[in-house]
Amino acid sequence: MINMTNFLKCTLVTGLTMFCTVAGAQDLSRKIPADALAVVTVKGGNLTELMAIKDFDTTFIGKEIISKLSRESNGSFKSIDDLGLDLSANFYYYHQSNDSVSYNCFLAPVKNAGKLDQIFSLSGKKFNTNGSLRTSFESDSTNITYWNDKFLLFVAAEGKSSYFALPDVSSRLGLQSYPGLPGTEVTIDSTTTVDYTEADDVVEVVVAPPPPPPAKKIPSVKNKKANASNKQKGKGKGVHKNTAKKKIAPVVEVPVKEEVVEEYPVAEEIVADTAYAVDDQYSGYNNAYFENEKIKKAIVGGWAAAMVAEVFDRNDLPSITGNKDFVKNIDNAAEVSVWIPGLNKLTEAYMPTNYFKGMDFFSGYGSLNFKVFLEEKTIRTSAGLVVNDEMVAAVKKIHKRKLNKKFLNYVNEDKMIGYMGYSVDTKAYLQEYPKLISKVYGTFFKDEVEMATDLFSLLLDEEAIGKVVKGDALFVFNGLSSKEVSYKAYDYNEENFETTEVTKTKQETLPDFLFMYSSDDTRLTEKLIAYGVKKEMVKNKNTYYELAIPKSPLALYFTIKDGIVFMGTDEAQLSQIGSNTYQSKINAIDRKMLLASNFSGYFSPKKLDARLPAGLFGQAQDKTQKTLRSLGDIRLKSNKINGNLISGEMSMDIPEGQPNALRYLFDVISTSLK
């Protein structure tokens, strides 16, 4: 029999991710709840236009996937299209979370439900049918798959340990403490009460922990769905708010509907088959742990079942399509899109609020988006962050400075492998930084933050510092070099038990770079240089200086010219800069990127491959160089602020001879896997 968990992962992760996983048809987007913390969208139609399904089947990756799935389905799987999903439509992944449980959800359009039925049947995995609805539960009941003739929803639910560790929750559920450990006692209740509802309409489900060896019987999905109806609608929440203060109604038994009885075990087989060779001291610990896991998984499974059933049963649930920001970020040209409604919402769902209560690390930040474009000649990604008006004003002040044009006189594209340039206004940054910090910590440490920010402004002269370091800089990476260096070692003579000091040599791989930044006031830098020369830590080379770093094979050279401070590893280059004989060369694309963006970068994998020292990566040298040769030039840049959106882009060129970015990606992946 096939391991159904692995099979689902292979089909829903490998097949969908490689070809079209999570993304965006409008009919399925209406099934995404309004409180989703993240939504991923992949345009299946865009992908199948770039590569037909039959062509994907013939790729190295496609053959591997088909071969694996064919073995697991007794040879009936011959194409990725046999999944029964509509690969030319849009797929979605979304994430939900509350204080007690998190859900990872996959939404996929169905083209042929019969093929899905066949996959489950051949796997030996049972599923129930109620009209056009099919339901299947994994062994521990927390992984659930529902599908019909239109779409499939797979949900993996995970309970949060922080919730089940709460004393009132642990006590109410009858979770055991672990015996055999110092300071612990065993408290075992005969029954466990699970409350799925709000105080207005409380119904409890009584779950009896299984006395070994008989296994515990968990109520059916319909039972749990009926019991969970109020608490679980649209949110999948468990017991959350003021449970100790609720007026608990008498325990009632909910009748099971005879027409559909869907039972799912709670990892009993897993627990039974797991053997641990432990001391008797820890046997009680293991028993209590697994009993607790059974109870928790049963509860989480009930929440998940109620949530999934509601998605299929109701069409009037609040949807993410009602969020204007989500709709605004839909981009039909993007093959993959990621949208997060708010960084604060996402972090609050997982951050330990007991330790960070009152702190707002993402004050002023709104929604975040990330997009992937697979184009004819480039692979392009973009990222954007929405901020409030106050943050926009601060960022505009900080970013008002542009890169010093004189930097371009010291860039040679024939020599450089990459660069990174940035430009900010140091004075504005020092003025705005205390305000930004107060937004994060102000609520929790109001008085302390106010005093710290006042002291910060008092001690610093922002205008003076802004003249010394204006805020624009350029780092140019020229490659790696191998240098033979000597070091002292000791040889041991076993005959006379004496050690002798000897000098040995070894090869060191060193970076070759040039760094420069603007300065309108170089007096402090000049004083530091004079002090270094006086203390013989710095050597004066007339037009430049050398700084020898003790016990390091790396030597640094620096100079000051035209209001720019230079520092680098190439002595000849610094000599040429100091004597005004350096020859520059830069193309129009890089010139525009450097001068138009507050942040920009470039990297050429092919140039790095040509200059890698032999044997740097050992046995992986050939594979590393082969991968570098297959990659195109990579560029990244920041964009101008557009309204309240701060954004940037990264792109990689596609080598000649490739029809489009998707086919190129498959070639690169196949090359690295072979």
C-alpha cells in the first residue's frame, strides 16, 4: 500500500509546486477566508503557456515525478495530467492561525474527480462519499482532504504547544504531567471535557482517554462538526477567551447522523508501532506524552474537520476577495504571487506575547507582497511593502540623497564581478531613527525611550556627522584570489621530547574589493591616519596608505581624493586612484541603476566562475563551476516610493538559446540534480 501522506505531499507539493501549485483563480479565491494571514498565488494558465504539460512530462524533473507516482499507483500514473487537477487554472495556498491552532491549506481546481478517486483507491486509502463530496482523513486526523467535481482542499492542522501548555487548558483537557522527572506529579482525570463553543451557546464533547491497551474511540467528523459549529465558523478557533469565566452548560451527547459517519483515528497506529528503548524512569514520561498527544490531536482534528466542512458547505463566508488591498495586488502577469495582509498580524500569531507585550516591532507597516515573473529574457521578482503616511515622510527624508556621480570614475566593468551601492542622508537618518525606535518600544518603555531618544539627540551632532559620512557608498567586488602565506608551527620530536619552531606556508583565499564613501569633512579621517602612521600601524605610500592587520594575510590600502574615502585590497588600484591614473569603464545599464536608485546591486556568476581559485570547493569544484556558468547576470534595485508603497526588484538574465524563463529554470534544476 502507498503511504498516503507521502503520496499527497508528492502530488500536492512536487506536482503543484513544480508546475502550478498555489495560486489564483477568482472562483477559488472566494473560498479563502477573510482572516487568512498569507495567500500564495500561482497562475497555472501562465505556466502552461510557457511549457505545455506534455513537454513538462519529458523533462528530467517530470520523468522523475511520473516514475515515482507510477510506482506508487501500480503503473496507472503516466502524466502529471493524471492527477485529475486543472493545471491550466489557478491554485492557492493560504495560512490561518489563532491562539490555539494553525492551518496550512491548499486549494486546487479539479478537472477530473474520477482520477482523484482512482489515486486514492489505488493507494489503499479509504475515503467517504456523500453525493459529489469526497472526504479523507490521515491517520492522526489533523491532515484532511475534501474534494468534489470543482475543487480540492487539503488542510494540515497543527495545535500550538503554547495554548495546550496553559494551566487552565491543560487542566480542563486532562493532560497529564510527566512522571519520573524532578518536581512533577501525575494527575490523570477519568474524563476530558473539550469545549468548542462560545459562552452564549456552550456544548461540550466528552472524550475519555484510552486505558491501555484498548484504543480510544474518537467521535465522527459530523459529531465534531455539530459540536464545533459556533466556534469554528470561518476561523477554526478552539477554546480561546476567558474559558475559566464561562458559564458552562451541562454536557450533552450529540447524535450521529446515520447517513454519513466519518471516523478518523488519532495516530493510534503510529503510537502502537513506535518502540523506545528507555529506562523505567522515563517509561511513565513516554506514556503520558503519547496519551497527551492523542488528546491534543483529537481536538485539533475536530477543529480542522469543522473548518474544512464549512468551506464546502457554505458560500456566504467572509472572503479574502473583500479585501481591497488583496484585489489591488492581483497581477495577471505574475506566475507566482505572495500576499501578507500585515507583518504585525503574522508575527502576533506566533510571537510570545508574554515577553513582548506592549511592543510593536512593525509599527507603521502594512501589507507585504512578493511576485515572480517568468519572462522571455529574464526572471524577475518584485517585493513591495505598504507603510503609513508618517513612515512615508520619514523614508522620503532619508532617501533624498543620491549616489555620488564621482564614484563611477572608479568602476571598471571588465574587472568587477559585482557591486552594491546605497545612498541615504545620514543627517536625516539620525534625526528620524529615535522616532522609529519610540514607535516600537514607546508603549512598553515610554519614559525610558523618551529619555534615551533625548540623550541620543543631545550627544550627537547630526549635521556634523552628516558631513563626515554623508550616507552614500559603493562596494565593488572584483573576485577572489589565492595567496601563499607563511605561519609559525611546531614540530614535535618523539625521541628527545622537544618541540622546534618552524615556518610553514599555506594557500589562503582572499577577497578583492574596493569600497568608497563620500565625505565633506575628512579632518577626523586624516587625524586617524596621522595617528596610525605615528604608531607605525599605517605605512605612508605617498599617494595612498597601507594598513597591515596583525596576524592576518589580508592587507588594506586606503586614500582620500575628491571628497571620497577609498579602501581596498588591490595595492595597484589604490596607487592608480591616488595618482589620478585609474581607467574607468561602465555600461549604460549599470550607470542608470546606480544613479537612479537608493539601493542597487549587480553580480555576474560567469565572471566569478572564470576567477575562482582552483580547488576552492574541493570535490564540489566542478559542480559549483557548472552551476555558476549556467546562471545569467543578476541585478537588484529599489524603486521610487509610489504613494504608500516601498518596493524593489531583482532580475536575472536568461542565457542565449533559451526559449523562456520557465524552460531555463527546469534546465538549471535538472543540471544541478543530475
